Amino acid sequence: MTVPWSAIQDAISLFVQSTGVVDGDHVLWDREAAKLVLHESSVELRISGERAVGYDDVEEVESSPGVYSPRITGLREFTLSIQFRARTPVDAYAARNSLETIRASFYHPARRQVLTQAGVSFLETEMLETRDVSFGGRWEQIAVLDVRMATLSALYEPSEQTTYVQAVSLSDHGAPPFLIPE
């Protein structure tokens, strides 16, 4: 794997937990959240929209004398969708206020440190959206915030040797070959 997604997810979870908007066990990733039915507020996270930024850099690294292996590195930008579900009737703006706390925390150097240590960079936030939903006589407020982030993609496996074409030759109907060096 070129991007350490599990480490990135762990860092993002710790970051959201550090804001204190919900208990740590109420910060869930999208597939985990679908399995649980909570009657308390929760934060649901999803990574989507990954794309390469610019071109990947390919560098030949000498892993042992005369043996070279490629190291491929590149920047990946992705979108983190944060959804807050306020299931408590105490505060009509609980979801909006909680996501605003999370948004502001991206600018807080101490809280952002956990992301930096995992190799994740915060780029910008999109517009915060809220909506009220009723289901079975219960009301819940949902707020969604998309955050653009970036990380480094790296692939270096020195055990795999790469062979390269030294030269190509062409021949037309039996004529002497024409050699094209690399």
C-alpha cells in the first residue's frame, strides 16, 4: 500500500476525539457507523475523493552496489467528510456548534499535531451544511463538513529488481538491423 490509510484514519479519529464534541467511542468510520444504532450524538467519518496532485516522482535508488530500485513518491489530496448526528434535544444547534468546534480545531496547532505526526496536512474546509431529520417520532439534526487534506504516497520496495531496456533494434524485410540505444 502506498498510502498508510489505517494510520491516517487512526490519527483523524484521535484528532476528532481531542475536540471533545462526543465521547471517544462515538467517533465512528462510515462502515462501523452503519452497524450501530446509537441514541446519543455521534461523529461519522468517511474518506473520499482521493486524487493525485501533480506528477509522481520516480527516483532510482541504489539498494546495493550496482542494483537500483525505483522509489515512487507523490502527493495525494483527499476529502474527509465529517457528519455529526445530534440525537439529543438539549441544543437545537448542537450539530452545527460541534462541527464548528472541529473546523476551528484544524487551525489549532496542538490539536493538529496528531495529524502532522501521521503525515496528514490540512488544506481547507468546505461549507458546513445542516438539516433536521425526523424518523419514528424522533428528531435529529445532521451537520456535514467536508475537509480537504493531503498526504504523501510512497512506494519503495528494494527487494524487487527492475530491468530496463538497453537498446531496441529494427529491421525491415531482412535489411541489416538499425540499433537505437536507450
